[in-house]
Amino acid sequence: MKIKKYEVYDMKEALKMIKRDLGPDAVILSSRKIVKNGSFGLFSKPVIEVTAAVDYQAKRESKSANKQNADQKEIYDFKGNFQQHEPNFTQNDDNLDKVTELINNLGLNRFESLINDVGDIKKQINEMKSAFSSNMVVDLDSPLKEYYQLMLKNEMDDVIAYKFLKKIEKRVAAAGGGKLQIKNMIIQFLAEVIPVEKDYFSSLKQKVVAFVGPTGVGKTTTIAKLAANLSLKLKKKVCLISIDTFRIGAVEQLRTYAEIVDVPLFVASTPEELKNIIAKCREYDYIFMDSMGRSQYDENQISELNAFMDVSPFISVVLVLSMSCNHMELFDTFDRYSRLKPEYVIFSKLDETKYFGPMVNLPVIKRAPILLLTNGQNVPEDMEIPDGKKIAKSILNEIPTVWRS
Ligand SMILES: Nc1nc2c(ncn2[C@@H]2O[C@H](COP(=O)(O)OP(=O)(O)O)[C@@H](O)[C@H]2O)c(=O)[nH]1
Ligand SMILES: [Mg+2]
């Protein structure tokens, strides 16, 4: 038997190398994500260590049997049984069962060695299956291992959680202390990693902010909350612009809020109009633009919106994302709006989830700081300026819990 180890960035690359070096009969014995010394960084790509082997003896014995049935190829042909770095164990298992059954039906069971091979491969696959879920944490110190699991339970990305804990491992060990001290250290360090923009609304520079995002995420409501807090409580000069020209009633919703808060509302139906309105609003501290809401899958809408965003270099685009969406949907939405170059994100509807990991995943991976959080329908109360420590705590909940105001 010949065994070889590979370090690759993706499984496809490994499969190519294994096939080249060991031939098509090779099997993968193990694979795990690792972090290379010196290459640590939250944004660095994880390396996959793959161990593959080929048994030339068994190959010789089973070669003639292999030829008898094309289906048997599936036993050894691991190509296509991996999706990115995760093996499709279920399909693999099914295939092996099918082949065993076929061998029996065709009376080929005299090829005992082949059947044994099938059994061995099946065993290896099952071992890999259980090793895969725990492999990534084997080299974390014991208390951190538990926090890793906790972070995953709260839907934090496994690679970010692992790299973060690996980065602080030595410092935590050096500091000593009990469980509570360790937890506090993790919260402290994690808070430093979460990108938050705390002082945006308190700085004196004039702000022109465009709120974009899918329909129903809470753009209009969030603008109303901000306008009320800044204008009524902090006595700032706020004006609103609606470029919501599609949904009948959408302008009316903002108009109602504008009247309650007593701030002016302008409506821009073309980029040219928007440019003129912004030029006339120099005296305002905050200009909040509410954008039209249609599906984020509508490419035309994003292009139209882009034309509005292009009228002034002073417009900050803020993408509103609802926490009632899952991790994948949030990334999908961010990618669809990336043409508008969102500078910040606002997470809305924190009251509709108990899993706050995605609040770290997206800002870290996309490098988009969190500008604001909203946690309910009440205007103007249900919003807060993001606090890294509070977010970090919410990701270490033993039992996923609702957001506390
Ligand atoms: N639970 C919850 N509902 C919210 C929040 N923000 C907005 N909403 C509600 O979500 C719905 C859509 O809000 P709207 O501002 O019209 O969304 P838009 O289409 O993005 O402008 C309304 O019923 C809001 O009251 C929030 O933080 N939590
Ligand atoms: Mg709206």
C-alpha cells in the first residue's frame, strides 16, 4: 500500500494530484482543514490536508473482476463523490451497497477479495464520516473546543470560529483562570474582531445615507426610527428623500413618518431629480434616502438603483439585512447588492431570531461594518447602536436566546 499526504486549497485540486500520483484506484483516507503556521489571519484561506492511499496488491487481485462490470468502477472512482471538500458519504454508501448487491446477484461473490475491498472501503468511509465533523477542532485546547461548538450552535461560521479561537489560544492559556475568565477573554477578543461602526451618527459631518435592500426588511421603518431619534431627541436637522417610485403606497408610508416626526420629505423619480434635491439640502445634518423595494433577484432594479447612487460621491450606501434570513440568504443578498458598493450593513429584525452568528460572519467575510441594529416594530424605540461586546456575548449563549434590549 502506498500512502501520500497533500496540502491543497480545495478538494478538486487534491483529486487531480491523487489521480496523477496514485492512479484512479486510490482512496482518500482522511481530510481535514488546517491552519498553516505563519499564515494565520481571519481572511486567509484554510488549507485542506488530504491523505490518500492505493493498494497495488488489492488492485491486481481485483482487476479482472473490475472489468466484468462497469458499475464496479464506482467503488474506486471517488471523483465526483466530493462536493468541494465534503464527501458525499450517503451517495457513496448507496453506491457501495448497490455494487455489493450486484456482485451477489451476478454470482460474482466468488471474488471474495473484491467483496472484502468493498467492505474495507465502506468502513473507511464511515470512519471519515465521523472524523469529518470533529476533525477541525482536534487541535484546539479543551476549553476552547467547547466554545467552538457553542459558536457553531449559534450559527457562527466554522472557519471564522476556528481561526479566531486558534489565534487567541496561546493568550488564553497564558492568562490561566477559570471558565468564567476564559469566557470573558473570548468575549473581549471577539468584540475586537466584529466590525462595528459606533460613532457614525454622532460625528458632525453631513451624512447622505441611502438605505437599500430587499422588500420588507425594514428600510422605511429604520429610517423613521433614525429620523425620530436624531430630530426629536438630538435636535438634528434631518430630511428624507424617497426614491421609492414603484410600490404604490411606499412613499405614503414614509410621508406619514415624515409628518409625525416633522421633517421634510422630497420625492425623486429620476437620478437627475435626486441630484438637484441633494444639492438643495446642504443645510441638513442627515439626508436619509429610502429606496424602492422590489426583489433583489431583479437585476434591472439594482441597475436602476445604481444610477441613483451615482449622482453624488457623498452618498453612503447602507444595505439593510433581516436577521430572519439564514446565513446563505444574507450572503446571497449581499452579493446581489454588491454592485451598489454597500459601505455598511444594518441588521434588522433581531427580535425574530435566536441565532446571532451570521451577524459576525457577514461583516467579517465581506468587510462591511455594522452601522445599526433594529429589534422590533416600535418607532422610534426599537433600534440600537451596535456594541461588539454585546454581539460577542450573544454568540456564546449556551441556549440560543432572544436579543435583549
Ligand atoms: N419584528 C420586526 N419587524 C420589523 C423590524 N423593522 C421593521 N419591521 C417590520 O417589517 C415590515 C416591513 O418594514 P418596512 O420598513 O416597510 O420594510 P421595507 O420594505 O424594507 O421598507 C413592517 O411591518 C415593519 O414594522 C424589526 O426590527 N423587527
Ligand atoms: Mg419601504
